[in-house]
Amino acid sequence: MDKSDFKEFAEYQVTMRDENGKMRPANIYVYRLYDDFMIARRTNQTGLLCKIAYDDVVRIVRTLKTEDKPRFMLPEAVLAKKNWEDRTCMQAYASSPALGK
């Protein structure tokens, strides 16, 4: 897979390779796309923000509809590429201003 297969602020059901090379299903919400990786929240597991390489995604099973509002937002500094150079996961709280959080 590559960057053109994904869109920012979209939710996907995908098949991914885990750290042992096994195929696993995952639900992800994509926040930011970079040339060689994306920043996404694993919505079916821990809810951590993860740096996911496009090569780790084997196929997109389904693209889920996401509305423009309420959209879960994160500070720009959390999504900045320089913050993800030396990490693979981060715990961060996302909220929508429309929900009063």
C-alpha cells in the first residue's frame, strides 16, 4: 500500500502485519499522512496513536464513513513529523469541541 490509498480523517478496517509478521485485523482512524508512514489511532485495541508504515498494511477491507463534525482532533504538535522520528506509539487524548470535551 502507499500514501494514495489513504485519506486523512478517515476510518478503515484493514489487514496488517504485526511485529511477528502475522496477519491481523485492525480498525484505524488516520490523522496524518507522511511520505513513508501515517499517524493513526488503533480504535479496536488500546486506542494508542501509532506510527504505521504503509508496507505494514496488507489490504484495506473496508472504508468506514466519517462525518466532518464531530471530528476527533489532536494538537498539531502531537502530529508533527519530528515527534514521531524516534517513537512508534503514543498515548494521547482526542476530543471534539462540539462534544464539550
